[in-house]
Amino acid sequence: MSVNENASVHGLIVQLPLDSVNRIDNELITNGVSPEKDVDGCVVSYGSCDLNDCFIPCTPNGCMELIRQTGVSVAGKHAVVIGRSKIVGAPMHDLLLWNHATVTTCHSKTPDLPEQVTVGRAEILVVGAGRAEMVRGEWVKEGAVVIDCGINYIADETKASGKRVVGDVHYASAKERAGFITPVPGGVGPMTVAMLMEVILFSLLLIRTPLQRARRHRT
């Protein structure tokens, strides 16, 4: 609350997971951040305000930038988002819809996900389900744009740590069918950081209303 009220502080980010020996309610803390200083986009991802009125969540915004850099237009495309988290899946759905895609969201309760016809038709596929390599290459439409937001650890005896990082997409098989695909690590993660730095820069330089900042940020 003191940071919210401090006029010399232009942006605030709550680093998750919260580090404490005691149980802390993440939503209670993140929901306490002022929308005008919420550079991480937690408030909009929790559905507290319209995308036009708040900072755009950094990971979904980074995904949109990656899609933009492929040269593939989002407008009119059939997009599928796998995952419905408040920080990735839900706002990703909104951003794609906002940019005129036809969007389907699948999640852990979607029956027979591998057999879902909608997944195989996806021209843009964004995955943030939190399950290691769950999306196999045969699910992917030829030429699709595949954005993998997953961060998972699996056993790997060749690594000193005994484990390695993989995404939610089985990269080796999916890359044979995808037109564009992000690796894990090295794909969405660095772009998320870049988007965070960008929005912090705007919050520092543009002392305006949240609506004006959001509009300026999108341009």
C-alpha cells in the first residue's frame, strides 16, 4: 500500500512465487497492486479491468510480439490457446480475440485433448498448460505458428543437475510440422523480460493516465 501511494514510484512488480516460510495468498497480494503501477499486468490478467485501461500482461504481450515478427497476420486466423491461467492463457485468449482472431481455449478439463479437431486446425497455437511436452508434433497443423509458454523440468542424467528444462510442446516433433516455433528455453522467456522492460520504460517516461499509457504502449 505504501508503494501504491508513493508518487515517486511509477511501477510495481510482485515477484512470484512469494518467498516465505508461511503460507501467503498470492491473489491477495497481487490484487493489492494499483492498476496504475501494475507493470506486470496482474490486474488485467485477473479480470479486474479492460485491456484498454491497464498495462498489458507481459508474457501474452511478448507472445503477440513474437507472432508479429513472423509476419503472419493474426486477423482472421483460427487460434487455439491451451491453458487458462490468469497470467498467460486467459489474457492470451483476450489479446488474440482483440486482434481479430477466432479463438478457442482448451484446458485440463477439455476431454480427449489430443483428438480435439480445433487443435489440429489451429493456424496459431499458444500453449501454457504446465505439462511437460504434452503437445505432440502430430497435433500441429502444417505451417502453424506455435508459441510455447511452458517451463518444466524433466530428468536428464547427462546434466550436472540431473534435470533439464523443456516446454509444453514436444519441440523435436512439432518443429517438423510448424512454420514457426519457439524453443524452451530461449523463446518466450526472454521476450517476456523485454516486454516488462518496455512497459517499465513507458511508465517512467509517460506520466499519464493508465488508458493513455496503454494506448501509447500498443503503438
